[in-house]
Amino acid sequence: MGVDSSKAGTITAKASWLPLTVVVLTQVQASFAVNALTVSMAGITTDLDTPATSVGTAITAGTFAMAAFILLGAKIGARFGTRGVFQIAVAIHAAAMAAVALSMSPAMLFIAQASSGAVIALIAPALTVFIATNYHGDRQAKAIGLLAAAIPLAGILALVVAGWFAETIGWRWSFALMVVLGAINLLLSFRIKKVPAQPNLSIDWTGAVLAAAAIILLSFGFSGLNAWGVWDATAQAPFDILGVSPAPILIILGLVLGQVFFVSIAKRQREGRPRIFDLRVLATSTEFAITACMSIMLFVGTAANFLIPLYMQVVQGLSGIQTSFSIIPYTISIFLASTFVAYLYKVAPPRVIGAIGFVVVAGALTLIAFTIRGEWGQFFIVLGLILLGLGQGSIVALVFNTLLSSAPKQLAGDVGAWRGLVHNLSGSVGIAVASAFAVGVLASTLATAADEHPEISPALISQVNINEADFLTNAQLEDRLAQTDATEAEVAAALEINEDARLQALKVSLLGLAGLALLAIVPATRMPGRIAGELPEKLEPDDDDDIDDDMPLNPEAAEEEEAKR
């Protein structure tokens, strides 16, 4: 009988990786679309007869929808049953991918991508729940690392598969492939054990609306910084108030509404009423420090992921597929680091791993900034990208695992939702701010250089309007100058200035990101000294929970005790 029991244990251990397979494949399904849209931009713009900005709008629509409803998604899954809600969401997401593949207009593409983002808000929290209910101890930590690694894995697949499809059989087949993957995930999910529903869990709809409205305002505000103007409204701005761009106005309104949201849920928490997000996830400065590290890394990572392809395509003139293959070493590094960082948890505490990770990220960005020139295959640039990926992947997996360990275990669902919100919002803000900052440096550099070149006449400077400068290839700039009265000497000088200014703007932007990564060492040192405990199987406490009984009455004393460990 003992032998039979041992065999049963072995079989269970082997079979237990099935839920993780579903988790990883579903994360790939959810993350693939954004990368595929980027790689497929040329084919989409041709087929749908739409500018590239429409593709960017579609990507943004999905990100906004996911971030806006992620907190609500965690509660809906817990209330009605995580597995059932997950299965419905996966099916809808597959249908949305089919709609993308069949899109005949930009509007259809926009609606399909927004729908996919909204249902990802239901999928993302469920993945954390599946890990918590199926894995324990070291396997749980490794499973969380693999969940984090699935995002760069999706990026690798999108770069290779979508890039190849776009160049051969057509971009639509990339999204048809996601329909097939969705069907596979749906079928496999029936073999995952059910997580009991919590019918007594009340949903704070007021908080859900406040959170969604605040996130949407912030997202649109930050995304409009470059096109609409950081302060003065540009011609592209949909409206202005006394000449002020709508971007900062929307950001301010979003911040105010965000404050109203936190005040509202704090009041409901004091009164013991249902709330859309539990503030006990952020009970001490330790949790705030972990969130700060997560935000900064995602900000820096997504900003770098925007600037590096910009360098390749605009400065080097690489095509989309060439760019895709060029950044594969960076993406693979993120995947490997996210997968294997769990093995370091017993060697060094999170605060040490985090601090070293940010030093590596800062060093990598500095190395890239000082070595980028006109060609790509330089050893130091490739080395810098690999180091950047290793540091980024390690930190992203570490901070999620650490926050899950630091917060009350019964609130793991809220932690998963918080991670999704921070991930999407920080990423959107990172791209928007990096774009606005780089363009600002570009415009300033162009203006200074133009004044130092007497061969460029003031009339040409006024015609070009440097204040609305953007990253242009030499061919694009020549087309612009062909519409002016520029002489051959002026065109030659303008091309030289443009080349130097583009490179200088990218270098300054990368160095700025490196400086921000170094600043993140401060909150990294406030992270816990260890990763302890594991997640319970019930991740959303009912309204009459007993979490407060397990929490320290004096958070400051608890922090001091944690710091000694």
C-alpha cells in the first residue's frame, strides 16, 4: 500500500504541471496580440487603408480597457467562480482575436482590440488564483516566475511568428493562430480543479467606476503628451482651455479622481463595507516600496522597449521584421531571468536582488547610450541589451513574488489585480513620457544646431516649425524639405543636423532612464529581507474576513522587525 501511495504521489506531482501549462499558454494568448499588432503594422495599414496611428490607437484601447477593469475583474472571478469566469473570458478573447483577423475597417479593429483588453481584466487575476490553488512552497515561487516569464515569451513568439507571417502568408493568420490557442486553453482548463465561488462576496460598483474613470483619464492624458502638447496645445489637440493642452488637464483630473477613489475605499474599509480593492495590500511602507520598484521597472522597461526599436527603425532604417529579430536577445534575456530568478531567493534576500537588478539595468542602459551609433551589430550594444533583459526580467518576477509574500495571503487576488493595474498603467505612462521627453530633447537639439549653422536660413526654420519636431528618417525629412524653398546646401545641412539630433535625443533619453533605475535602489532597500509563506487557496476574503486578526497592530513595529531579518 505504501508503494501505491508513493506512485500516486509521483503521478500527482507530474500531473500538477498542467495548470501551469494553462497559465503560461493563456498569458501568451493575452500578451501576443499587442506584439503582433506592432510587428504587423505595415500590413494592417495597407489592408485597411489607415495610417499607422490607427494601429497605435487599437493597441492603446486594449491596454486602457484592461487597466480600467482589472480591479473589478478580480472580484467578479471570486464572486462567480474563478474557473467558470476564466473560461468565458478565454472564449470571448478568442472571438475578439477572430474579429481582429477578419477586420475590414479601423473601427472593427479598434472594437475587437478593446474587447480583448476588457476580458483580459478577467483572465489576469485568475492566473494568480490558479497558481495559488495548485502549487505550494518552492514550486509556487517557480510558477510565479514562469507566469512573469510568459509575457516576454509571448513577445518572442510574436516577433518570430507574427513577423514571419506578416512577410509571407499575411498578418491576419497571426490572430487566427490565437483563436486556435484560445480553443486549446479552453479545453485544457476543464482539467483544472474548480475554485469555489464566494456568493457572499459583495462588489463595490462605485469604487469600480471611480477606478476605471481615473485610469482612463490618466491613460489618455499621458498618451496625448506628445501629440497634444505637454502644456501648450498643438494643432492636433482635440480641444484646449485658454491655449492649454488637454493632456495635463486630463492627467490632473485623473489624479484627483484617483485620490477620490482611495479616500472612498478607505472610508468603506473603516466602516467594514465591501470595497473594490483592499488597502491592506498596501498596509505598510514595505508594500509601497515593492509597488514603487514594480512601477519604476515597468516604466523604464517599456520606455526602453519603445526607444530601442525607434533607434533601429529611424536611425538605422531597419524594417519591422529586421527590428523584430534584432531585439530577440533582449526578449530572451527577460524570459530566462524571469524563469530562473526564483533559484536566487534562498541565496540572497529580495532587497539585495532588487538593488543589484536595478544597478544592472542602469549599467546596461548607460552602456547602450554611450555606444549607439549608426550600425547595429556592435558587441557592446548586444551585451547591453542582454544585461538590460536580465535585470528587467529578474526585477519584474521578484517584485510580484515579493508582494504576494508580503501582503496578507488571503488578499492574493487583490495583489494579482494590483499587479495588472500597475503593469499596464506604468507601461502606458513609460512609453508616453519617454516619447514626449525624447521629442522634447530632439526639438531643443535641432533648434540649437540650426542656430549654429549659418547656411540654414531663418525662413526655412520657420517653414519647418521645429517646435513640432518628430523622429524622421532621412528620406522622410527630404520629402518634407522638398515642399519648402530649401537649397541643396540647406538640405545637406538639415540632414546632418537631423542625424546628430536623433542620436543625441536617444542617448539623453536612455541616460535619463538609467538615472531613474538608480533612484529605484532606494525603495529596493525597503523591500523585505525574505520571501516567506505561500498563498492560500481562497484569495478573496469575504466581507466578514479575519485578516485583521493576523495583521500586526503596530505596522511600524512590524517593519522594524522585518528590517532586522
